[in-house]
Amino acid sequence: MDLCQSVFGSFLVRVAAGQYELSSPAGLMKLLIAMTRNKVYEKARKKRETGLGGTESVAGGEDHTAQILTQDFLNEFRRRLTENEQVLWDRRNLEHSWQTIASDLGATPQALRKQYSRAIQRVERELGLEEYE
């Protein structure tokens, strides 16, 4: 159950950030399966590196997921972005395409996607979420 909570917690943050462009239920399923697989691999790698064993929780419990699901958490996440990153966050939340945003900002969609991805990863690290990636 902790693994599911961790996957959905990460998924919800990234959906709120407008990071995914899913066009079908099959695409959503494929993404969730890949996220689950990646979390299991990463957790196993960390256990091997640190020599940890036992039944340590992957997601950190229900309190962690409940925190992710609150609007306060998403507001704090957004607050930690730079002004330019907040513009991307807001535009993606409005479901603007990368092409439209890039055209408006005079950049390439690929450059903005990369910048945005790095920003999301940075804030995840700041908030301690990378432990569950």
C-alpha cells in the first residue's frame, strides 16, 4: 500500500505541475506502471548501497501522502519555484501546450520542458520527495 501511495503522491504533484501530457487511459496505465517499477528499483538500489534490510516503508506512510494531497502542499511547492518557473507551472496548469508557451516566451518547447523538469526535480529534493522517486 505504501508503494501505491508513493506512486500516486508523485503522480499528483507532477500532474498539478502539468508535467504529463497523457492522451489515453492506456498511456496513463503505462506511466503508472513505469513509475511503480522505477520506485521499486530505486528503493532496492538504496537498500543495497546502505545495507538496509527489513520492511522499511517505501512511501513514508499515510501522513506523507495526505500532505501531498493538500492544496497547501502544492502552494508551497509552487512558492519554491523561481518567477520564470512559476509562469511555466501556471501555464501548464491551464493546460497550455509546450509549443504555445514556447512561442509566447520566445523559446523552444524542448528547452522549456527541460528547464521545467529540472525545476520540479529541484523542489522535490528541497522537500525531501526524491527519497521516494
